[in-house]
Amino acid sequence: MAGNDGHYVESSPTNSTNFIAKPSRTQFSQVPNPLAKASIPSIALAQWMQPMISLGSRQVLELDDMWPVCPSDACESLETRFKRHYEPHRSHVFGLSPVFVAYMKTFQVQITVVFLGCVVYVLALGLQTYVTKALLEFLNGEENGFGIEDGYWLVAMMTGSSLVAVCALNYLFFVASRIGTNMRSLTMSLVYEKALRLSSAARQEYTTGEILTLMSVDTERVFTAMVQGPWLVMGPLAFMVSCILIGFLFDLYSALAGAVVLIAVMVISIQQGDRIAELQRRLLRVIDERVKVTSETLQGIRVMKFYAWEDSLAQRVEKLRVKEVSLLRKFHSYQVVNTVMLFITPTFLSGATLGVFVLINHTITVVEAFTLVAMVNISRAALNQLPLAIGGLSKAKIAYTRIDAFLSSSEVSTITVKDTADRGRISIREGVFEWPGNPTVSDIIVVTPALEETDDDNLDKAAFFSIDTPKVENNEIENPALLQAQHEVKQGFQLRGVNLEIESGSLVMIVGTVGAGKSSLINAILGGMPRTTGELEIGGRVAYVSQDTWIRNATLRDNILFEQDYDAGRYEQVLDASQLAMDLMALPNGDSTEIGERGINLSGGQKARVAIARAMYRAGTDVLILDDPLSAVDPHVAHAIFDKCIAGMAGDQTRLLVLNSHYDLLDRADHIVMMNDGVIVAQGSYQDVLTQFPHLGAPITTIKEDTVEPVSSTGNDIDTIKQDQVIGKRTDEAQSTVKAETEKPDKAGHLIRAEDRVKGKVGGRVYKTYFDETGFNGLVVIFVIVAAYCAGQAARTVVDWWPGHWARNMPRRGVDPTYSNTTFGMWYLGFLALCTVLSFGRALMIIESCVRSSRNMHDELFRRVLKAPVTRYFDVTPMGQILNRFSNDLDQMDSILPQEYQLLLQNASLAFGALIVSAFASYWIGVAYIPIFLIFLYIGQYFKKSSREIKRLEGITRTPVYNLFGETLSGLDTIRAFRMNENFTKQNRRVVDVNANLYLTYWAASRWLATRLDFLSVAIIFIVSLYLVATAGSVGSLTSGLSLTYSLMLTSMVQWVMRSVDRTDNAMTSVERLLSFRQIENEGDEGKRVDELLDTEHGLAGKAKSWPSRGAIRFDHLCLRYRPELPLVLKGVDMDVAAGEKVGICGRTGAGKSSLMVALFRICDFDSGRVFIDDVDIATINLRELRRSLAIIPQDPVLFSGPLRENLDPFHEYS
């Protein structure tokens, strides 16, 4: 589903035939979400998800197949609940995060349900242990604790307790995942809304990359902590129950020994958690910096290509990546040590308890030995998951700290209503304004904050507003986060002693040298520049054209309408006045042509005129502020715009026009303001200012009427242009979703390519490629790792078997002189040591493999992206899509995938070991596994078809969230000036709701799988216990005990394995998405080096270093088009430029002036023809050397963050 703003993408078309044949395509999207009315049993069994899973098994799921978001899960509803509890300035107990406390209060009912579910789960496992002891006693002909003589009742009790445990577990985890999804949505919404309110000081403190990290990485941390949080309850609770049962069924000393082991492990684990948290903090700082530099690099890609800076910026990112990988390796090492330590803790617990019990009592029975193993198993699942929960909590604490700091940062001023004065009047009295004193280059996107959002209804109540900007008194800033920076940098730029009275309806022109403070005055009036003293009042509704024009990734019409209703008459009038009518003739789909990010398919003049048209179309404007847009257009166009827009359509509005050129217009002003160094040095009428500054009245070339005529439409011109050409037909295709290029070629009007979506399962080649990136053969790596995990599980099984074997040989004590408890005990310690070494070794092996793969893959793919052609890739690919892959997807590969692989192999080896050992009792149990195994495979395949597509759709809908976010930050000043905050907030809520709905659907689908697999594990427990009861006495006590206890391990273990497979497979979709960069076409660079070329073809090797030495340029019938489907922009250009000549290139907007520069630097391939520089065909020269041999001052200059020296000399060749 997609709107004209391009915020949604869909990967496959849905034509009318498909709709009729498959009505279910739209059935779910048009009906309420069944979760809203689902009962507790339906949620516990995930039965409400069955229709979606069934549909996904039959066909590839699309966005239209998704249910709408539940009203209670929508951002608007969640924010209403959250804001009742959010107290940002209150100090909470234990220093808890205000956001965290508000979340706990917002979801306190659901969190209570999760806690009760944890208690029920642990108690059910405790009952299962009692039943196990009773069943083993029954099998040995002893009286059991329940006094039940019929073993089948014990089988029923065993099955029932297992069912209660799995149902409680699945219900509580669904509720936890729903809470986590809501927290994630809330965080994304809160961060976005805060970004709309950020002051200029806060914008310098937080770069776009850092805020993007809050929106992507930190929100995931909040979700993960909530989903894994139940284990923080079940872990200690399970420990307590295990120790109590050991003390009750064995003795106090054994229980104390077990408690000591558990306490020691928990202390070490907490210490490890602190180290992990510290590493996580350091890691996030490096990630923030890398994402920022990556963002800058991608957004400045054109300048980077002109200067051939690919290697320099790639090396800069790779240096940060080296630090990041180093920290990742340490982070995962600590994490895996913690994980494995807790994984083998039950074994240590069993060993300590067994050793103390035997040491005191000198004997133990087989029943007691395997009852002990069963009791320890109560905490096994919790111990397996506890490291992730502790790690998730540590990450979330850091995330909450960062979120709190961001939400507490300073905001732009609010606007209060004044009951006096006229609409359109502006008054500044003794105003002093100051920019924050840390003028660092924070990002490629330079945002100048403006007015805060107000309720439009207030415009009818009063005509005048007072802007109460945060005051800075005695050079002190209220935000503590800025105090340190204030002392470390010099004072920011100031406007001093500003006194300005502008009457309603007047035309005011602001002039001055570069850096005089003209744009700062505009920002002060708009509320973006902090006021230190004085008063400022502005009346009525504002329209604003910024100096750096903001163009949205939407159609040209939507850029002009800017969320207002379409009025055909006014729209045509605006097109005519802004000189856009003729330009639409050249666009493929007229005004329905999609404009790329940052207006990349428009010239500078066209972008300026679109911004002017946007301001002119705005209804009810009282104040029109234009920050030097006329500098971007030709003189005759500027005069036409001035006459028809500024003096014409806006003639009754108060108009502020900044001029850096076109001074011949000054005599048309009612009032002129002359600025210098932040001070108004003169103001008044044209004659008054001209007296003091005569240079403003220098002679100019008269703009002849016939010059204006070709680009200016007369009153009848609009009527002569066909409506379907200029205004553009709103065809169904223009309004519908952008389709994937692989399925349907883009129309000329569609510029931005839909995000790639690979359908079906993640191929085995992706897995092999991932492990190939370790530097070794992927298949060999996989085989060695699997073999290591199998060996570790074999050692684990021997450790669990040994106590029973020891107990069976215990009667030999005192009879057989060769028997020794010490010998058995030493063997037991040896097996424990072997199991520990293998467990740690195999885990570190998989972690190292994943880290190596991640490091190598990033470096290769990032360089490949940098080598992609601008016009055929960057111009049609949203930056948000690329950044999403180098932030969220890379984070999945870096942080999530190594843990998922380790848990998958660990759980899978344990589950398969349990299945094999359980079958030792009889081959009939093994035979019974066959149908269960077939059902297992069927459910897995049945589920994967839906799960995989839901996950991919979630990834696709995540990109519009980032795109809107980046687009909003780049146009923040315009959005505020137009008071569109609320409108964009609603857009953000809409895209976040769509993504969050799919996010929750994916996790709900996982619960569907988990429930059914848990039922299969209960079936295995039933089969094993039933067979043992039915054949009581025929199976040895040792085999019976080992088979029964290992079958109990399968409670929830099968689902953990399958869910690990699913999570790993879905995490591998991030690898798949990253690997798609390998399919990107790279710029052709087969040319020769300059020295080789001149030596072999021109015999001028000695002059190679100085090429080009003369600078003679010749265009030989050059034809150029930006992409194969687009028309020619240069058509047979023939031109000779002699060496040393100074040539001026002129022409109307879109004539091809910039395209000549594109040709000289070979930014895109030639359609035909050649270009020669000093008689050398530039197509034969190595691309990098060509670009480094030329120099250009680009139309849109860019600075990268870092020292000025790095911008001037990125390769350190001269410094």
C-alpha cells in the first residue's frame, strides 16, 4: 500500500484478476484485528493467528493481507496513556529512568499478568519434578509420595503439569512481546515528536545519525529487554524452587551446597553483566559515529564522486569499523562466557549437591540421582535464557539513559497568543539573539529550527503571536547538557540591538554582505534563534521559503500542495506565477512526476521555484518570508517571479525578502534593512538606505520584456497547455504503489525504486556466503562448528549419566575392594571439566566466525556501494533504505546473529541429545518419534512460509519510518514555519503503526509455532512415561531414569530450537539484504592510468604528473542521458574551449548547464560522442584519476564533519 508521498512500498502488483481470484488479498486489511477480541485461551494457544498462518501457507503474503493495527496498540492511544505517567523532571527511586518508570506504570496491568504467568510456569515445573520422583519410585516398585498405585494416573499428572507449564509460558511471552512492541512504537513516536521540537542548541548536540540510532537501535533494545524480561523473574524463582526441593527431598546441607553454587554463579554473572554494559556503552558510541559518517558520506555522494573521495571516506568508516569490531569481539566474548557459564550451571549444581550428599550419607540411589537431575532441570531453561535477559537489561539501561537525555534536551520556543495588534505585523524591540556557542558541523543536513506548531483554531481567535524563546541570561544556558560545551567554545554569532517594526502588508528587503546575519534575522523572527533579551512579536500565519530549499520525496504536485486540499484554479495560478508551468512540459508525467530525495531530479532553480510555489499555494498566509530564493534563478525568471508572486499574488501579505543579488529590485521595497556583523546598520526607504550605501544603486542591465516572455506564461498560456501534460493525469499508476523493478519496469514518472524483496526462503547460498566471509571455506567452517557442538553434548550426556551409573554401583561399597567413591568422584570431576572446556571452546568458535564474517562483509559491501553510479543507483534509491541496511540490518548481523547461532547450536545439540537418550529405553520409542518428527517438519514448513514473508514485510515497512524521519529533519525549518508539526506527527504515527503491527504479527506468529511445538514435546513426554509405565520392570532403572529425565528436558526445548531456527533464519534476511549490495552495478573503471596512457599513446610520460597541463577541452558530438529510460539531456554537443580560456555557460533552467559538468567528470556514461582534455579522450582514463585531475566548486557545496583540514586534504597529501 502506498500513498502519493511514497511512504509505503509494495513489492508485487495486485491486478483486478488476482483480486477476484483471491479475495483474501484484501479481506484481512478491511476487517478489525481479531486480537482485539481474542479470548485468553485463544491467545495462549495463538489460535487467533491461524487464519493468517493458513493464508501464508497458500500464497505469498502482501501488505494487503495484514490486519490493521489494534486501536489499543496504535501510537495515538499509547501516547495518551503514557503522558499521564511521564514525569521527566522527577527523581525516581534507585535513579530509575523517567521513561522506564512511565512505561512500567502505563503497562502495569499487563506486566502483572506476565509476573503471574512466570509464577505458574515455575510451580508447574516444580510439580513435574515431584511427579517424576513418584514415577521413578513406581517403576522401581517403591511407594511414591502421592500414594498412587496406578502408574497411568502418574502419566496423566506428568502430561497435565507439562501442558500447564507450556501454556503459561506461551501466554506470558505473547503478552510480554505485545508490551515490548508497544514500548518500541512509543519510543519511535516520542523521539520523532521531540525531534520536531528540538532547539538549535539541541540540533548541534544531536546529529541526524545519532537520532537515527535512537529510532532504530535503541528502540530494539527496549523491545528486547521487555521480551527477555520474564526470565529475570523466572530465573531467581526457579533457583529458589530448586533449592527448596533439594532441601526437602534430600537434606539441608545438599540444598546449601546448591545455593552456594547458584549464588556464586549469579554474582559472577552480575559482574559480567556490568562489564557487558560498559562495553555496550562504548560500542554504541562508536556505532553512532559510524552511522553518522555513513550518513554524511551517502548524503554527500555527488560531491564525493566529483572529488574522487571514495577511498578516503571508506577508510574513515573502516577505521571506525575496526574499533567497532574490536569492541564487538570483546562484547560477544563476555556475553558468551556468561551464557555458557549459566548453561552448564545446572551441571555444577547437580555435581555440588551430589558430592555433598554422598560425602555425608555415603550412598545414593538411582531414583535419588535422577530426581536430582530433574530438580536441577527446573532452572535449566531459565539459566539458558538468563544471560540474554541480563544482557538485554544492560543494553536497555543504556538505551533508556540515552532516550531520557534526548527527551530532556532543549526545545524550540512555544508560541503564545496576544490579543492586540494586526495580522501580518512584526515587531522586535531591543532584541538580542544568539546562536549556541558550539558551531560544529554536525551533519550533512543543516537544519535551522523555526516556529513551533500551533493550533490553527488560534489563528481565528487572535491575530498576533508572541514568541517566547528560551532566554539565555548571563551567558548561561538552562540545559545542563550544554554547560560544559559552553565553557569549551567561543561565543556563538549574535544579533545585537535589533529594533524592527514591520507594518502589515509591507514589502521588506534585507540586504548585507555574506555572514552579515540576514538568515539569522529570519530565523530569529521564526523563533529558531534563541533570544537573550528584548521582545519579539509576529502576527498571523506564516509561509516560508528557506535558503536551502527543501523538496520532499513525493510528486511535484504534492510538494506544492504540502498536505492542503487541491484547488485547480489556485493551483494553475501558482504554477504560472512561480514560472513552473513550462517546466512541467519537460517532466515525464507532468506534475505527477515523482521528485527524488532532496530534489535530485530538479535543477537548483526548479527546486527554488517549487519551494516558492509551495509558499504561494498556502491559504490564509499573513506573513511571507523568503530567504534569498531568487539567487537560484536567472535574472529574467527572478523578475517574473517577483512581479507575479511577491508583488502580485502575495501583494496584500507582509513580505520579508532576503537578497544577495538582483539589487535592481530594491527600489520596489517599502522598507529596506541593511545588516552587517549581526547589527542593523541602516533601515528605511530605498532612498534613505541608498544615501548611506550608494553601491546598492549600481547600474544594472535592463531586463527586456522579450527576454521574460519565453519562460513567463501569459494569462492565456495556461489554457494552451494541455491539462494532462502540465497538471498531469492522476492515473491509477501514479497514485498506486511503486512496484519492484524486477516485476514491473518503472514508468518515467516514478523515480524512486521500491525496496528489493526476495520472496521465498533464505537460500543455502546465503548461509554459505556468510561463512565464506570468515576467510575459509564456508562448508568446512560449518562442519567443524557442528562437530564441536556434538562433542560438547556427548560430554554433557556422560556427565548426566554418571550419577546414575555411580548410584547403581554404590551397593558394591564394602563388598568389592576395587570400588572407591573417590575414583567415581574424580571421574565425575574429569567429565565436568571436559564438558566445561568443550562448551566454552565451541561457543567462542562460533562467535569468532560470526565476527570475522561481519567485519569482512561490511568492508566489502560499503566500498561497493560507494562505487555505485550516482544517476542509476543513488538517484533512485532512498537514503533511508541504504542507511537502514547499514544501521539496523548491520546491527542484526553484528549483535544478534552471533548470539542466535550460538543459542541455536546449543539448544539444538541439547534437544537432539535428549531425543536420542530418551529413545534408549526402547526402539519403540524411537519408532514413535517418526510421526512426531514428520509433524514437526510439516509444522515448521507450514509456518515458515508465513513467518518469512511477515518478517520481510516488516523490514520493508521499516524503511518508510526512517525515510520520513530523515526527510522531516532536513525540512524542519519549513515544517515549523508552516506549522505542520501535527500533520507530520500523524504521518509518523501512521507509518510506525503499520510497521509495529507487522512487528507484533511476526512475534505472534512465533508464539503460534512455539505453542504447537511445545505440544509435540509434551507428546514425547507422554509417550516415554506411558511406555515406561506400560513396561514397568522390563527396562532397567538406570535407562528408565535417564530416558525420563531427558524427555522432561524437551518441555519447551523443542520450541526453543525451532524458534532459534526461525530467529536465525530471519536474522539471516538481514545478511541477505546486505548481500544484495553485491548486485549493484558499479561505475566502469577500466580506463588506464594517466602515466600509462600518455606513455603508450602520446609519448608524454614525463608530463604525466601535470596532466592536464593546458586545459584545452573539446566536446565531440556528445549525447548524454542520466538513465537508459530517460530522454537525452545533452544532444550532440560540439564545443571547443581553448587552453586558458574563461568560459561562461548560460541557459535557462534545465538547459543542460550542470550536465556539462556531469559529462566532464563522467558521473554517468555517455550515450554517444566523446570529450577530450588536452587531446586525451577522458573515457580512456581511469575514472578515479580523471576526477582527481579536475577540480570543481559544486552547485550544492557539502562539508563533512571533522576538522577543516580533513575536508581540504582528505588524503593527507599536503598536510
